[in-house]
Amino acid sequence: MTRTKSVFDEYGVIHSAFHDLPDDSLKVEFLEALAELEDEECHRTHNFPKTRLHKVVGVKEAIYRADVTKVSGWRIHLQYSNGGLHLKDLVPGGRHDAVGQVIKSKRGRYE
């Protein structure tokens, strides 16, 4: 049986994904990305083939980002805390390159 990591969504990232993602195929990709992020085996081996989870460089806090899909540009921002993943934001494709500005604009979410 697959072990899963707890995912916390204090800011309604999942709800906003189903509201903001432009088409059904991206919504399915989002769910697949969440499934990979929940998979304890991916965390144990540090292997995230779908989401390419990696730490954001250039910010003081330990913030990570994961792809919904690489081509679309949509990204999920998250942090590890108390043994679980805390979803922080869903970043649209047009804004994913300005990661520092996105994080600064929602500073209260990132602790």
C-alpha cells in the first residue's frame, strides 16, 4: 500500500485551481500533480518526474514549486511544515518567471 504525505490547503489553492485553470485537461493534470506530491515514495527518493519539485532560489524562506505541467507554465507553491505539505499558491503560466514578485505580493502566506 502506498504511503501518503499529508497535504494542507489553508488558502484554498485546490478550489482556486478548479476555478482558475482554463480547461479540463489542466484540472486533471493538477490532480495528478497533487497525487505525486502526496506520494511518500517520491519524497523518500527525491524523484518527482511529473512536477519537477524544486526549491525556489533567491528567497529566504524554504519555498518549493511544482509544475502542474511544464508546457503550460502553471506552478504550485508549497512549504513543508510539521511533517506535511502546505499549499501556498497557484501561479498562472504568465507569472511563473517572476517568482520573487509573486511571493512578495502574498508575503503573509509564506512563513
